[in-house]
Amino acid sequence: MFENLSERLSQSLHNLGGKGRLSEDNIQQALRDVRMALLEADVALPVVTEFVAHVRERAVGAEVTRSLTPGQVFVRIVNDELVRLLGGEQQALNLRTQPPAVIMLAGLQGAGKTTSAAKLARYLKERERKRVLLASVDVYRPAAIEQLERLAEQVGASFFPSDPAEAPAALAAAALAHGRRHYVDVVIIDTAGRLHVDASMMAEAQAVHAAVQPIETLFVVDSMTGQDAAQTARAFDAALPLTGVILTKADGDARGGAALSIRQVTGKPIKFMGMGEKVEALEPFYPDRIASRILGMGDVLSLVEEVERKADKHKADKLARKLQKGKGISLEDYRDQLNQMLEMGGVAGIMEKLPGAMQLPEAARSQVNDREIRRMIAVINSMTPGERRRPEILKASRKQRVARGCGLEVQDVNRLLKQFQQTQKMMKRVGKLNLKGMLGGGRGPLPPGIGF
């Protein structure tokens, strides 16, 4: 997300080098670049105009200290304004009410409400230790209730069996009563959508809202709709007392206009971003971290939190002990690290959180991708356990068998073995250092994909 915007904003800083202070003249081009970058990101024009005006007001006349260049001062100002535009501080879910707390999801058809309901249930179950009940009042879309039931089973949440013959408001009230009887902490109501905003949909959503009085009413919107997302959010906000936004499909949006427009247009905070199709692909929305990503400064804090959450601590401890003893890693260890990388969002998901990574040329970033990682995992899986432990026994006939087993070529097997040997050499050098400390006392894995 934000790749295009990040590239354009980075380019705008080069014109400010060597200046003693920021003036109207020397920031004019930079501000023009910022404006064009935001418009190309499909940010709403009123939002762009206000943003540029705020940056100009703060930047003109700003003295450059000994430790900062004009470009760095400009980055700091743009960063502060981006944080303000995105909502300032992170807004968590408000669950401070007599259980069960009700969360209602509203939005257009196809925005991702049902999937978001399951993602949110998983998030609350795993991170907040809440007992969650999922209920669908979408009696129009074929198999909508069955879809939510399957997702509820997948994420380990309870499910309320809705009857499509009943009215949505009655179903919502019945789900809430069911939740009270079964002592759940949170009830998530998935409502019906339409292809566009219409009076009957809004009336139905208002009836559901009145029936259950949710403490959180979240608008679910597809980030790839750009400015339309902000306008739709405004229409829903006029009909319902929205408390926040879930931005879906953010992983497929290189522009980011919706994220930059919705908060300003509606005044409602973005609380979560959907970063993929998997049920675990839901991230809390931190304005300061997102601003840092946009400006190419990465988001190391989110990356560390993800490592802590998804790391296999037992494997990390075992690998740390092995390397401390001077032993090399095996292909099974290597495969574990590749799988860990995919678990953390793949190459793109990790790179956008690393400082400066998005400023690398596109050709360099595309050299290593998730498709290549999956091919390498397939090659390793095609080997016998003995070959994974002792890859030196892989001679020509064995390589041919491995290649046939994974549907690839012998060259792919050789490429994997070469990269693995380079990683082994690196890890032997690293193993002489205090590796246990580097791994945080065994709390996390090696940096995923090391050796690429």
C-alpha cells in the first residue's frame, strides 16, 4: 500500500538540498510534487488542498538546525501533517459496556464485510481473549449465512444460526439474546449490502442498529474505490452513528487515497486495515506508523510485534542453540524461515515495514518475491528427510528426482542449493557472535529470508 505515493514524495525532497532555510521559493516545487502525488493517489481534492496549505504554512521560514537538512525538516513537517490527516492517535475498539458488546458492520456489497467480521472475531479472540459470537442478518445474498458459518468455524468463534425467513432486525435481536444466554463477550453483526447506496438499505441498517444498540458501528469499505470510498462513508455516516472504519483490500491498493480521505471527510477514525484474504490479515490502524511507511521510513515497530506474535518460539530457541554450538543450519531450518516469511505477509509485507526498502528500484524489489519463495519451499519438500539434513548427498540423479517431484527444473534445485550454501556461510559467521542475544533470548525467529 502507498507505493506510488511513497515514491513521489521521496522524489520531492531532492530539490531542497543545500538550502539554509525553507522559503516560499525553494519549497514551491516540493509542494507541487506533494500535491500531484496526493492527487495521483486519488485523495479527495478538498483534502489535498487543505493538506498542502498546512504544510506550506508550517514549512515557510522554518530554520534548518545543524543536525537537519532542509529535506529532513520538510519530511518532518509532512510526516506530522500526515499523522494529523490520518487521525492522530490510534483509536482502539471500545468494548467498555455490559457484555455482550455489540459490533455492527455496515457497507456496500463486495466491500468485504463478511470476511472482515471473521477477521475481527479472530483478532478479538486471540489478542483480547474475548468470546465472540458471529451472526449474519444478510438474508438476500445467496449463501451469505453459510459463508459466515464456515468462517466462524475456521476462526474458532461461536455462530448464531440465522433464519433467512425472518426480518434482519429480528435476527439481530435474537442473536444478541443468544449471546447473553451463552455469556459471550462480543457479538458481531454482519449486515446486508447493496451495489450502491439506497433508501431501503439504509432503513434496514437503521432498524438493525435500533434493535441491538451496538457500541461500535463500523463502516467497511474497499480501499481500492479511492475517492468513492470517502463519499460512500459520508452517506453511511449520515444514516448511522458510525464509530469507525475498516479499510479492506489495502494490500492491493498502491495509491492509498481512501485512507487519506476518509478520516478527513467523515471525521471517523480508521480502526483496522485488511491486508489480505486470509483470516489473520487484519491490522490495527496506527496513523503514525502509516505516515512513516508513506515517507519510506518503514514501520519497524509493527514488524517486531508481528514477529513476536507469529514466531515459533520453540524452533527459534532450538535454532539459536544449534548456531551457538557452531552447527550449521539444515534445509529444514531454511524451509522454516521461508515459511515464517510467508506467514508475516511475504516479501511485500515485510519490505514496506523496513526503512528505505520502498526506495529500492522496482527491478531490485521484484527479484525476490513470494512466488520464488514458494518454489524454493516446494523443492525442499520434494527431498527426503535425509537429503534435507545432508544436502551434500544430492548428486545428479537425486536432483533430477527432486525436480520431477516438485514439477520444476534441475536448475531450480541448483539455484536453491547455491542460495542455501551462501546462507550457511553467513550463519556460521553470525554464530560466533552472541546469537542468543540477537534473537532476543530466543523470543523470535531469525530474520525471515536471510540469505536472499
